[in-house]
Amino acid sequence: MSWRPPVPLGYLESVQTVGGVAAPLLAGGSFTLAVLALQSSAPGPTAVSRWPDASLALFVAAGLLQIATVQATAWTRRYMCTPGDLVQWFPGEQTDGVPSRFLLGMQHSHLRQAHRWANAARGFYHAGIITLLAGLLVAGVPRGHLTGGRWTVLAVCAAGVAGEFAWLFRALFLDRGARREAVLQLAVPLCIAVAAAVPGIWHGWPVLGACAVCLLPCLLFLVARRSVTSTWLTSVVSLCLGGIALFLPIPQPIVVLVLAPAFVLGVRAFAAVLRRRREPATAQTSGGTT
């Protein structure tokens, strides 16, 4: 039996559509928004956004990610081939309709490379969309007070970011149990990032209290696992010290430094979930032929 790809049969063709049509359009829109953000980044009353430079950086990053999508899609097409193509390339590697081990290995190698570049293109594409929506969210924050209409705009942008994350998770983790585990693992570094970054933007005891509350679910999640290891202990100590540091009169970079170990370990735990998700596909890819 020849090697079978561990993904839907239309996966590579769908990536070609994304990289050939959607990504160039999104890249053009991102760079157009970057130009508009650059024009409004001049200091003074004409600035329409509170953080024009941040939105400019996000728009440029979104455009570059979509360009990377196009490039990865081109490399995907480079390795796409059918069994008929391989027979035409190597006519002497088939006897009585049975391909040789070399021909099957060549098919295996090309499909593996095609899937690798297709996965990269898909990752760049989703990252570009999230970055673009985040740029719209940042650009929508005005210099002055937020009005009811502007809150609506920000809520729509935030819903777009959340919806794209939900779509991506749904596509990555079709199994409900795996998706729940991934969400929990990703929530830990996200909550830590919010708790570390928000006090540098807004000040006051209510903000510090809310950031400390963000760290509490992370700590409860680690305690509920009941797996006492050096990694677990490092994360718990980092979260506890970070929660205490939020209420102490110390510089914000020190708070970030204290929470950094828990954040890094949380990202590593989420990366481990992604690796476990890809293990079946890797095992099937390395199985060759039977």
C-alpha cells in the first residue's frame, strides 16, 4: 500500500487558493492601512489614534506575513505532484504497474515537503489576519475619551480577533478534548501577558487588582494538575511573586521579569500540545509503505 497523506485530499489545493488570491489582497490592504497610519502618526491634534506607531507596526507586520504566505505557497507548489507525474519523470521505476521502492520514497518525500510548506503558508496566513485585526483594534483607540460609538468599533475589532483565534483552534484541534486542553494551556501565557503589560498602560489600584485576578486562574490551573515538578514549582513561584510585585512600588520591568519564567513555561506547554497533536501525522508520514 502506498503512503497516504494524513490530511484531507484538497488541503494542498486550498493552500494554493489562499496564497494565490487571498494573501495578496490582504497584503495590499495591510500596506494601504500602514500608509494611512503613517500619515496620522504625526504628533498634534490631527492624530486620530492613541498609538499610531503601534498600529503602523502591526499593519506592516500583517503585510509581511501575507507576503510570506505567498512565498511558502510557491514552495508548496514546487513539491506538489501526482503518481502519474512521478511515473513520467522516472518511467523505468515501474514494473507491471507496481512502483519501485525508490518511486514510493520519492512520492513520500515530495508530499512531506509539500505538507511542510503548506503548513507554513497556513500559519503565516492566519498570523497575518490576526495581526491585521489587532492593528485595527489598536488604531481604533482614540486619543481622548472613549465614546459609545467607539466602544462599539473596538468591540467589533476584538470580536474579529477572538473569532479568528476560535476558527484557528477549531481547525487545529478537531477533537473536543484536545481543543479544551489547548485552550487551557494557551490561556495561561495569555493571562500572564495581560497581567504584565496592562499596568504599564493604565495605572491605579483597580487595574492592579484586575491583573492579579488574571493570575489567579493560572495558579489554580497549575495547582489542579497535582504534578509537582521543577517546572511546576518554577511556574507557581513566578506567579505568586508576580502577584505580590503588582502591589509593590517597583518598576514595571521588574514585574515583567518576575512573570517571565511562568510565561515562557506556559508557551512551552502549549507548544508541547501542538507537537502531540502532530505526532499521529508524523508517525504515518514516517511509516513509508506496506
